[in-house]
Amino acid sequence: MLPSFLRTVSFARYALAGSVLLSSAALLTACNDSGIDIDALNAQALLRQKQVRTADSLAITKYIADSSFTTARRQPSGLYIITKRPGTGNLPTAGQQASVVYKGSLISNNQVFDKSRIGADGQPVPFVYRVGGGQVITGWELGIAQMRKGEKAILLMPSELAYGPSGANGVIPADAPLRFDVELTNIQ
């Protein structure tokens, strides 16, 4: 189930909370010829983006307060990292393989939507992906890049760093901020 949740379609990855980048000259011409006010559409998209960011920020900060997390570090992207156990060694770099054991849940109701599968030995099997390869959601790329081998952390991410206005597979609603409990088990 993980690959369907953590893979990112390029358009969805860079769409910001429902805004659409209109870059094709033909599309712009067609819109203008049909009487569509592109400036008004862009203004609506920016307003919606601001509203979603505000709602996500409020939901995450309330979640942090309600959970009594005292070591939450906010990143410029809006991602929060809460280190549960420090790791050792270097941070992962682009092109390396990261092995991660994880559990993902909705901040709104703590419903688990995905987690590492369990192997024959009864232990979680790490998900392996190439750092910087676009195989996972942006929140994972940013969060795992701040972790060291063996580190356990909680990543609290706004929806625009996760699945945005589309949600995922009918399990993650649109504009849902998410929690991932992660352990970086290996970097190669």
C-alpha cells in the first residue's frame, strides 16, 4: 500500500493547495477568448491557498499543544519535526537510499491510514527509496533529510507537503495535515 501513498505525481507535488499554474500560451489564449478572468482565478487560488495554510497551521499547533510535545521544531516549509530518539552519522544526501519504518495517521482524528508492512519475522519491513528522487511526498523528503541513521521522529506536515487538495485513495481527505512516526533505519 505504501507506494501508492508515498509516490507523488509531479503536478500534484507542485500544485499548491488548489492553485493551478497556467503556463501554456494556448491555454491562456483560450481562457481569454472565452471570457474567463485569469486574474480573478489566480486571486481565488491564492486566497484558498492562504486559507488552507492557516487552517493547517492552526490544526498542527493545536495538535502539538494537545499532545504536550515540547521539542517540536518548525521548519521554514511548515513541517514540524519532533525527535524521539537521536541518530548518529551524517544526514542523507540526494541519490542515497533511505530505509524507513513508518506509520502515517491523520492529525484530525489519529486514524492510521498506512504503516510499514510486517515481515515473516514479525518485524516491520523498512520502505526503501532514493533520497531526492521524487518517489515520496515532499514532507517526507524534507523531514527524512533532517534525520540521521537510527533516529526516530514524528513528522507533522501541512497538507501542501503531503497530498494537498486531492487527498489520496479515498483514505486521506483533501487538505489533510498528517502525522508520520518514522525511523530512519539505514542510509546507503
